[in-house]
Amino acid sequence: MNIGNTKRILESLCDEDFSMMWNELFFEKTRITTRKKFNYIIDFFSLGIKNNIIIEYDRKNNMPIFSEEEPIDVAKRIFNDFPLERLPDYDVEDNVVFLEYSLQKNYGWAILKAGTTLVLPNSFF
């Protein structure tokens, strides 16, 4: 995984929900287990956080969160409620549990472009 591809994908997907992001990332990777896909999502977000492409966002208080934790720890915390144990090993995209989770994660992050401007996903406006 490199920062160029991560930045391109994250910026192009900033106003999509979690399931759309998942599908975009794994569109051509059909025989990867759900667990490996989930680990990739954690790494993907960790790299984005490390490089100031994405940040956590607190919807309740309407502000970004700068926890000063390691990016991998922040990414794991963002997705600590991912229902991995309740999902099938393959082809989760049409699974009801996965789709319910995706709807809950629709507003879980904000995009930080060029290290200075906070640009919220369209759903915040």
C-alpha cells in the first residue's frame, strides 16, 4: 500500500459510505477473506491518518479529534465495533450485518487535504 494510491482513493471516496468504500477497495479482489479485508481497512486508515489525509471527527461536538495516539490505534478504535465474528469468511458485501454496520459508519471520518483545510464529507453540509 502506498501513500499516493491511498490519498487518491480516500479523496475520491470521501462522500461515500463505508460499504461503498469497502466495495471500491475490494472490487477486483474476490477471494480475499473478510478478516484480511478488514485488516487492510485498518492499515488503509492508519496510513491515511499518519499522512494527514484523514482525521477522526466527532459528530456530536462537531469538531475534529486529535487524540495524539498512534495512527494504527486510532484506526482500530474507529472500527472497534466492526462485527467481524458475525460475518461470513467471504462475500460479506450483501450480508445484512455488514450492511447495517455500514449504515452506522456512514459519518465516521473527515478528510484533511493538503494538511491544512478540513473538508467534511458532503453529508455534513
